[in-house]
Amino acid sequence: MSQVRVSDAADFLGVSTDTVRRLIGSGRLPSTKDGSGRTVVDGRALAEYVRTEGRSVADPTTVGRSARNRFVGIVTEVVSDRVMSQVELQCGPHRVVSLVSTESVRELGLEPGVVAVAVVKATNVALEIPGTRA
């Protein structure tokens, strides 16, 4: 069983540790104590909670597409040269960076403060797991 510390669960949910403790207290998230006596949340239960209760910003586009990984955010920076541009978005707690043509940046009107949707369609996505915390 994977165990997730309360502070990490709060980060994953985008809420405070007090909110996670309230979720535990109300029985919505099961918890136990780890070997050090700290309260931990069952990883599977947290995953299920995020899947059913997690909220993301509504996608403002009405276009249907096959890509399921869509991140709504706000453009925070655009760095352009004659041909290519680097566009950074802040999508909730996640920073998404895209390299696109400068022509596309102009056509879409991408500049800091604009709401945009990062659409990710990839056949190769590397996954890592964090090292053991002491």
C-alpha cells in the first residue's frame, strides 16, 4: 500500500493541510499512522478521491479532439525570435512550456495574461517516482 503524507496529499489536491485533515476527519479520506507516528493517507484512496472529486479549470474551447491531456492556464511569458517562440503557461500548480512558431503566437494573440489551453498528445511520456523521504 502506498502511503502519502498529509502535506503531500494537500499539494496534490491543491488545498491546505487543514482541509486534508478535515477530509480525514469526515471519513472521506482513510488514514493510518506510519512507522514514525505521522498521519498518512492511503495512496489508492487519494487517487480515487482526486479522480472523482478533483477539479480542474473548465476548458473554454468547444472543439472536440482526441487529445485527453488538456491544461487550461494563463500565459505568463512569451520569448520570441524571428521564427520560433517559447510560451509559458501556469496551469494551476503546473508550469507548461511550449515551443511554437512565432507566426502562431501572433495569429493566436498569445501574450502574458491571455488564457490558453495546452493540449498534449504524446505517445512517449516518461514517468518517474520520487525517492524515499526520511
